[in-house]
Amino acid sequence: MTDTLSFPDDLLKLQVELHRAHAEHRDFLAGLPWSVEPMQGWARGERFSHRGDVPDSPGWTDEQKERAERMRQELRDLSAAVVDHSYWATVAREDVVAARMLLKKQTRPDGVTPEA
């Protein structure tokens, strides 16, 4: 497989949207309390924690929970749209994984690390 495939415009746009949705979701979660439900924190000596003492978590508000679920649904929908795109039927089976990785690489915004 070559490092220069010609992906359809709609597939490229879907993948760009998927990158955007991942970044927004990651940023949103980073600003939330560490526990979805209210939970008491602990001192480093009580439980293993590489971060030191862990403060109490007030939990997420209902609005935060709803937004997180909407964002997860958007990620599922975009992921399904990319994976189910008709373009993949035109790629040799043994090349699909490499082509998928190339699509992700070609559309990833500068400075954005790959999704886990």
C-alpha cells in the first residue's frame, strides 16, 4: 500500500469531525471532577495514588452528565459513519488497517496526539 491514497471528500470530512469530537470530549472531561458521583477523597497513605492526596469529588451535575452522554453519542455516530463508509469496500482487505491509519494521519490537526 502507498502512503498517498485518495480518500473521498465526505470520508475526509467525517474523519476531521471525529478528530474534533475527540478533542472536545477530552477537553470537557479534563475540566470535570474526578468522580461522576460524589465521592470522598483520600490521603496518599490510605490508598495507592500516583498523584498524592486525592480531594473529595462533588460529582458531576445532571447537565454535565447529559452533555458527556451527548458527546459520547456523537463519537459513536461519527465512528460508525467512518467505519461503515462505502470507500472501505474498495480497499484490499489486507490494506484496510494501513489505509485507516493513513486517513487518521492525513486528517489529524497539527499538534493533536492520536486517540488512545
